[in-house]
Amino acid sequence: MDLDLELIRQKLEALKSEHRDLDDVIERLAEQAPVDQLRLQRMKKRKLMLKDQMAKLESLLLPDIIA
């Protein structure tokens, strides 16, 4: 069980790192002229996908609360 939680934490950290890296790349790409809109759009879509994956993993780390 602890091993599973540790693997989830490691995956979450890797996703967060990639998300931050994409933030930087998107910012730099948006500043360049001319802007490659297709590439920018793909990166933003990837960033949203990473955010969804992070949310799912974070929910697995939270203990179940009995209401």
C-alpha cells in the first residue's frame, strides 16, 4: 500500500514538473513572432491533459472521508 502511494507521488511530481516546463515553453513561444498557433495550441492541450491527470492522482492520495 505504501509502495503504491509512493509511486503515485512520484508520478504526480513528474507530471507537475512537465506542467511547469510546458508553462515556460508556452510563454516563450507566445513571445516569438510569428507565433506558431498550431504548436501553441497543442502544447496548451497537453498542459490541460496533464492538469487532469494530476487532479486524478491527487484525489487518490486524499483519504476517504465518510460524510
